[in-house]
Amino acid sequence: MIFGKRKSFVLKSDSNLEVSSTSAGRLFKEGLLTSLSNPKSILFFMAVFPQFIDTEQA
């Protein structure tokens, strides 16, 4: 699914809404932005990293 070709599809309903495919790069950017802006992940890394960072070393 990751490397396969994406296809458009049509939703069968009263309005016959057509949905086009989105590029893999755009999907990656949207996912990355969502992950980086997630407050739970930000708080997790703020709690974990200070334990392993030695401020007296370069």
C-alpha cells in the first residue's frame, strides 16, 4: 500500500461525490505536522529527554 499506485474512487450516494487521490508527499507532511503538534507527544519528550541530557558536556 505504501509503494503502490493510488487510485481515485467514487462514493456511490445521491450526490455522486468524486474523491481524488492525494500525493504521498502531501500525506507524509500532513501526518508529520499532526504528530509534531500533538501536545501529548510534546509533553512525553519533555519528560523523557531531560533525564538523559548532561548539561555539563558539549
